[in-house]
Amino acid sequence: RMSSSHDHRPSINNVLDLLAQQFVVISGGKTREGYSIITFPDIGNFVDLSEEGFEKLISYTTSVPSLQEADLGFVIIVDRRNDKWSSVRCVLLRLAEFFPGLLHVVYVIRPNSFFQKAISEVSNKFFKEDFKFKVVVCSIIEELHEYIDNSELTVELSGTLPYFHQHWIQQRMALENFSNETNEVSSMLNEFTERLTNDTLDLPDTKEQSADLLCRHAVEYGRLKKCIAEAVKKGESLLGDFKQDTDTYHGSIPSTVTNVAALERLLVQMEETEKVFDDFWEQFSGRLKQCHSLRAFEESFNIVQSSLNEHLKILSEMTDVGDSVDRVESLLEEFTAFQKSSYEKIKLSEDLLHCGGQLLASKRFIVLESIQPKCDEVQRLIQTLNDRLEKRLQTLNKSCELQARIQKASEWCAKGVMLLGSEPPDKCISAEQSLAELEEFMSSAHHLKVESPREFYSLFEDTITPETKPIVTQVLQRLDDVTTMCDKRLASLKRLINKPRPILSVNPEPAIPIHLTNMIKISNDVECDSGIQNEESNVTKTKHVLSELLCTERQYTTELGSILRGYKDQMEVPDMKNLIPTGLKGKSEVLFGNLESIHSFHNQFFLPALESCSSSTESVAVCFTDNREKLLQLYTYYCVNLTRSEEIREVVGEDNAFFKLCQEKLGHRLPLGAYLLLPMQRITKYQLLLKELLHSEKNQNCITKLQKALDCMLLVLNNVNDNMHQIGITGFYGDWNDLGGLLLQGSFSVWVENKKDLLKELRLKPMRRQIFLYQQGLLLCKKVSKDNKPMYHFKKYLRMCNIGLTETVKGDLCKFEVWLEGRQEVYTIQASNLQQKQQWVSEIKRVLLEQLAELKGEKIKQYINTFGKHVETGSNRGRRPLSHHETTDDDSSDYSLTDDESLDGTIKPKADSYISLADYNALRPTDATLKRGDKVDLLKAGSSSWWYVKIQGSKTEGWVPAAHLEVSGRKSSHSSQSVCSHGSTSTE
């Protein structure tokens, strides 16, 4: 609300006639104590003043000084030198009855006549004690000067203070008129602001309405600003007149000074009112302007969303990949035109995102929470459209390449058939010529770029359709046939050239022609040579793998030591402690986990053990088998702790001074986060090396031990992976120790049937559940996503001692059932494949049988083993449950799959280009392996340290640590903690 100068003071118009008669005068003089002086002049007309007039006059007179001066109080001078003593007493009585202020002293200048002096001698003492205020009677004017300086008294009281009563009245009238004008302006402003506030409680629904409302109110705002300016101009003019009057009399006139001060207060008050009004308008207009921008953004969003969805729909209908080079080129031309149109829409969408970003970054006048979800949706549509455009272009390019290769391969095969169809040479000279022609023909096969059918299918798996697959298969088979025939012809020709026929004439046996005899001998020689070469190749490969294992193990151990010395030990150095971020102090054990224990184990035990048996594959396999439990314990703890370590590094940042200095001292190209991934990479590398040893080994005993070692390492990886999933479980309030060890975890479709559930017929759709199998129970969780990290919200807990198992469900080999006693509740579980189903059934069955054996003896276990595959097995059969199962399931979540339970929601963002700073070996099937210097395109950005990329020049895509990439554009990151391998049996 705007301030007003109106304070209910008496108006001068009500006392103008009284002021003109000079019953009372306030000249502006002050006592030595600073009290304002009010004078009752000695003009003999006080008897004509009524009581009502007296009260009006005194009220107005006491309102003239400022509030601060009025609070100090007043002094009154009653001049009755030429009047009677009764007049003095009349004034004092009226003052005693009414005075709206603090009255300190009344100075009375008594009458001068002889008779009045005689009366005053008698009554002086009486009336001095008859009033609440102090009364001082002065016989002569000089006595008054003893109390008040004559410079504060007017000429009538023998003082020097200038005072002009009529002039003072004119100034007071002008001042009051200006005050009324400011009050009127303030009232107009208040009415305007209240009306605007009430009119805009609800924001306009369209941008047109908001623009119209803003325009109308802006006009009124301008008019009121003009009124303020005119009032201020008038006040300043009046102030100039007041000050000019002072200059005219060559000195300060206290009454005028008082009026000047009052006028200045009004001007200051007007200035403050204008400022409050401007602030209100800024808020109000900003609110309407932002509303206009918001409505414009929403309208543009609807247009952009519709346009992008339309393009996505058209793109989804583009499924033709062509059946010839000409057809594919025609499809590429059509796609290029569509791609250009799509990029225009994407440009408009990006402009909309920029507009939304500016709105979010601007000063908030209204609620803008609806903008971010719309920006996210537009960004998602842009990314989806870009990804599908890129995928469509890749598909067409691959299709074009496929058709070109098919065409070239057909031509090459035709030429080869013609070449092989010629008469086989029987002379050395013609054989050499034929050999040269055939070798030249075979060397021309490299342009076909077909190493093997499997590689060919892998390269074009997204392009080959059911229609083109028979053609591709036929061409590949033909290529293989022609190549095989050419190889045989080459071998025959070389044999003929190197070992010519003997000169001695020998009649061949009729049953075996001579050229077939030669071919058989050549074949036998080739097979013998090939066997020797393969055996030598296997030995060489084994030595190479063993050498790689030992070399990389030494390098790994050295790098772990350098990390501990270069980072962890530096945290204890006094000179470095002041560089350590606050969030990192005292948290080295969380940052590095059990890295020191891992280094100690490898340096003191595992590396020496590998070095002592580096020449024996069998001993190496035993070394892994013997250390399985230690590796499992060390790496499970490290990988699970890595999430907490990453959270600390996110808080303090990789670029803090402590990390940078340590990195500089070590000479590392990559930050600490990249080196903390080394244990995850190493534990994954072991099983890859063991697989290579297994493929090159021929000794059956050694193969058995290598397979056992490989199984151990895969078990380690699976356990590490499963435990890392376990840390994402939320909402389970039971005792984890009661669950026993984690055996398996995976993602399944689940149907629940409850005999007491009247709505069971409505539960047609499966729920997607992440199931964790422990030694003592099954945990069913719902997978959710938080900050791009998988989380699992606890739903149900089934104790193993209370459940039964049906291994096969009719109609689907991938389904099995677990149920509670009497099949009161049945959980039908569908695995993603038969292998996963068999693994889970086998493990659940093993746990149930072990529990039965413990409860009823070994005979029960043997008896159940005789049952067939379709027999139901349960640890609760024939006995009461030990306890009821626990559940916190939300009924509403059981009817259908929600969006966050979608089985396929992969989205690839827009690409940016980066360069790999160092080698990186894939930790999981979803990772990509990098070599230093590889150029990659960013497809998807995660939350903190992982990116999804595509290696340029190849079809390889996958997750890699962001720290391994040199930034050349926007920087993004993704957090992922899962550790898995190609041998992992857990599913997501």
C-alpha cells in the first residue's frame, strides 16, 4: 500500500478566520531547551474567542511543528501588559482544560496598570499553585528575557525574531494544498495497485490475453507516473518560493524554515511512494511478461511436439531397405530430403529449448515448474529423432554396401567358375601359367571384404531382412564353394609344378586314375603339414597368452602401488593436508576402499605365484582355483564400495587442487577416477585370458583344470555383479544376515495368483520384478531408476522354508512356479531364456533339498531325486509353515507394467566427437574396448563418469569411462557400477 501524507491534522481552512485575528501566534522561536514557543499576543480580543474556536486554534497551532519537535513539548507566552488580570486567568483556565500536547511552562507578562498590579499581588500566589503546568509571572518584559533569548522572541516582545503573520498564513495554505494533492495521488496509486492485484490473481490462459492486459495497464501506469511527476514538480516549485522568501529578508525566518522542512518531508514521502509504486509495477509487469513468455512457450511446445512426433511416425514407417543397388540409392535420395526437413524441425526445437532455458534462468515472477518437463520431453524427442535418423542412414548405407558386395561377389564367383571350368593343365609350363592366373584371381578376392560368413552376418545383421537372407546365404555359400575349389586347384597346381611326374612309364591301376592318386597324395601332405602348423600355432599362442598374463599382472600391481603412494599416502603428508577438500578429510578408507589389501595380496602372493608357474598352463589354472575365495572377498568389497567412492569424488570434484597436484607428480594423463577402475578391469580380464588359454590347449587334463579355473573366475564376477545389484535394494527393513548368502539375481516377468484375491481374473499382465535368491529366501523387487542408476524397491519376501517349486509350467518352457503351502499363493515366473530358467530351478531345488535333508535326513533327499522333471518339490510339503511370509506389496502395482518397468527403453542422444587418451578394456558386454587415439561419437551421457559412445569407422558401441576421453565439446558423464562378463549368468 502506498504511503499517504494525510495524518488527520486540522485543516487551515477551518481556522483561517481565527488565525487572521491573531489570537495565537507560533513564530518558530525556541527556548534554550528546544521547546516550541506559542504566543498569545496582547491585542485585547481574547474574550471574543469561543471555547470551540480556542480548541480548533490550539489544535492547529500545535500541529505546525514537526512530530519530533511536538514530542519535545511547548512553552506558552501570555502577553497581557495592556489587559486585565481576568484575561490572564481566562487564558490559563482554558489551557488547563484543553491543550493537545506537552506543556512545560506558561510565562505570563502581567498587566501594567496600578489597579491590576494591586490585584495581581493578591492572586499571584493563588493561581500559580492552581494549575498542573508551571506558571511564571514576569512583571516586566526584561524578566522574560532571563528565561528566553530575545533572538527567539518577536519584535512585540522586544526580541529580534522576524515574523510576518499574513505571509505565514499564505505559506501554510500553499503547503496544505500541496499536501492534499499528494494525498490524492497516493489514493489513486492505492486504488490502482489493489485493482491490479485482484484482477491478476489468476494468470491469463493465452499469450494474447496476457499481452492485452499488460498493454492496458501500462497506459494507466504511465498516466499515474505523469501525475506523480506533476505533483513533485509543483512541490519543488513551492519549495523554491519558500526559500526565495528567506533570501528576500536576508536571513533565516524560523516560521518559514518550519514550512520548508514540512514541504521537504512531503517531497521525500512522495519520492518513497513513487519508488514503492515502481517496485510494484516491476513485479506486476514482470509477472505478466513472464506469463506471456510462458504461454508462448507452451503454444510453441505443442506445435514442436506434434511436428517431431509426426516425423518419428513417418520415420518408423520407412522400413524398406531395398533389394538392389539402384533401389537403395533411390531410398537414400528420399531419405536425404526427409532428413533435411527433420533437421529444420530440430532447429526450431532447439530454439524452443533455448527459450525455455532463458525463462528458467530469468528472475522468477511466476511458477515455472512446468517448463523443465516440457524441455526434457523436447530434448528426448530430438534425441530420439536424431538417433533414428542416424540409424536409418546407417541401415541404408549398410544396405547399399550389402547389395554392392552381393553384386561384386556374384561377378567374382562367375569369373571363378569360368576359370575353373577350363581344362586342367598336364604340362609344367602351362601349369605355372594357370597357377599365376589362379593366384591373381584369388588375390582379387580381398576387395569383397568377406573373412567369414559369421563376420558377414554380424556386420549386416541389422540390414539383412527375411527377403534378402536367402540371397545372402546363397552368395556366401557360392563364395565358399568357389574358394574351396580354387584352393584345391592351387594345391594341385603347386604339386604338379614341384613334383613332376616320374619319367618311368607305369601303367596305372584301372580303378584309380593317375590324377586322383596325385590329388590324394597332395591332400595327405597338406593335412599333415596343416596338423603340424596348427600344433605349433597353439603352442605359440599359449606362450603369448601366458606372457601377456604375467606382464599385465606386473603392470597392474605396479600401478596399484603408484596410486596408493601418489594419492592415499599423500593425504597424510603435512604439507599436502591444506589442499585436501573438506569433504575428503578423514575419508581415505571410503575413497580407496580396500585397494591397499588388493595391492598387498597381488604383490606378495598372487604375482609371485604366477611367476613361479609362468611356463605351466596347468599350474596357472590351479593358481586361480586356489585363490578363488580371496579374489571373491577382495573384489566384491572393492566394487561395492566403489559407489561410495564415486559419490565422494562427485562432491569434491576431480579438478580439486589436491587431486591435480598428485596427478601432476605421478605424471598420469588420466584423473584418479580412471585409475580406481583398474581393479574392475583386472578381475574381468582374468576370465578373458583363461578363455584364450582354454581355446589353444589340447591336453585334456589341462583343459579340465583350465575350465575349472574359468568357472571360478566367472563365479567371482557373477558374485561381484550380484552384490552390486544388492546394494540398490531399498525399503527392506528385515535383517540382511537372516537371508544368508546371495546366490542369484535376475529380471523376470511374474504373475501372482491368490486364492483369496477376488480380482485375480483382472491380473492378465505380468509384473516386471528383479528377484534375488538367498540361501534363506526370495526377495521380489521393483526396478526403478534414480540418477541413471538402477534401484530396486522391495515388494515381497518369501522364506525358502515356506515355499514349494513346480519346475515346468504347461505351454511355456521358460516358466516355473514357486508357491506357498496349499498353493494359497502361486508366483508364476518367466525367465528370458531356457538357460536362465534351468539355472534358477536347479539352484532353488538344491536349496530346498538341502533344507529337507537337514530336517528329514538324507533318505528324503534321495527319494525326491527319483521324481521326474514335472514333479512339484517343496520344503513345506507335509508340514506347517514356520512363519508367514512378509509383504509390503502395493496392490495397484500388480495389474500392469508401468512406464519405468518397460523392457526396452534405450534412448541414444545426439553425438559429439572425442578422442581416447588411453587404452580401456571392456568390463561388461555393454562396454566398448578403446585404444589410445580412437575417435568416438558420444551417443548417450550418464550422470557422473560413464558415457555411451560409438567408435568411428566401426560398428562398435558401448559404455566407457568419461575420464578416458579428451573433451572437445559438451561434457557429460554417466555413473555405472555393475561388473559382469560374457560368462555372467545374471540378467538385467
